[in-house]
Amino acid sequence: MRRAVFPGSFDPLTNGHLDIIRRSAPLFDEMIVAVLNNLEKHPMFSVEERCAMIREVLPTVDTSDCKMFVESFSGLTAEFAKSRKAGAIVRGIRAVSDYEYELRMALMNRRLEPEIETVFLMAGEEYSYVSSTLMKQVFELGGRVAGLIPELVEERMRAKNSE
Ligand code: PNS
């Protein structure tokens, strides 16, 4: 049984995240999309809202035969992965600029849990500049984000803005 954890803030889910899920799913039997409940940050969406959106959008993605789960977590990713008996942590790399941060994180996670490997996947080049932060910024300033985030996420962002 090959089980992986795909951790992130997912505030909000982007098509870049979905691209990494689609690419990594065939490598595993089970994957847990793990949504960080970061109490220090002020996210646009609550952790429950982020999990709900991922659950709603996941069926639109070809995840091969990989069984998908969505869970929130607090604390260390490595500890969460161990608690779920995952053998791998999946992360996407968009550009060279991601590499340094991701390398530091992967090495720290390996130090914490030597049995768990980080598996890096290269995002499709069409998503190489897509980040949740940029999507929120562009959306809030009235720019077009269609094609870069799922339609459902865009709808929820619109609803959030008019709250
Ligand atoms: O989507 P993001 O914000 O790039 O994801 C970052 C995330 C959630 C993977 C990272 O911040 C994380 O693992 N946080 C949990 C705390 C932790 O384990 N920190 C040590 C990592 S070296």
C-alpha cells in the first residue's frame, strides 16, 4: 500500500494544485490532501471551507486508481504523515525559486521522520506562475483568474467578497 500526503494551505485551491494531484495520483494507492489549519495566519477561507471546496472539486480530476481523502491538520506535516502511515509527502515545484524553500522543508521533514520521503513533481508550465497568494491578489483587484482556479473556487471567492 503506497500512501502519500499532499500538504498545503490551499487558500484557495488552484488549478496548479489540481495539476500536481493529477500527476502524482498514479504513483500512489491512496493520497490524503492535507489542509493546514494555520492559526497564526488570517486565511481567506476557513479550514472547513477549504476542505469542502477540495472535496467538491476532486471528482472532476482524473486521479487514476488512487483513493483520495481530504483532511485538515495542525502542527507538523511530518508528524501528520507518520500518524497516517504515509510513506511519502508530495510537493509541487513551479520554478527554481521554489526549490530552496522546498529543499529546506524536505530535509527538515526527513530529519523529523527519516522513513518518509518527499516526492517533488514539476507543475505544468502553464501553472508555473500560479500561486494562491497571487490568485487572491488578482481576484481582489478585479483581474481575470478564469482557467487558473476551479470555477467553484472563483464562485466562493466572489461570495466571500460580498459577505
Ligand atoms: O501551500 P503551502 O503554504 O506552500 O504549504 C506549506 C506547508 C503547509 C506544507 C508547510 O508550511 C508545512 O508543512 N507546515 C506545517 C508545519 C511544519 O511541518 N513545519 C515544518 C516544515 S519543515
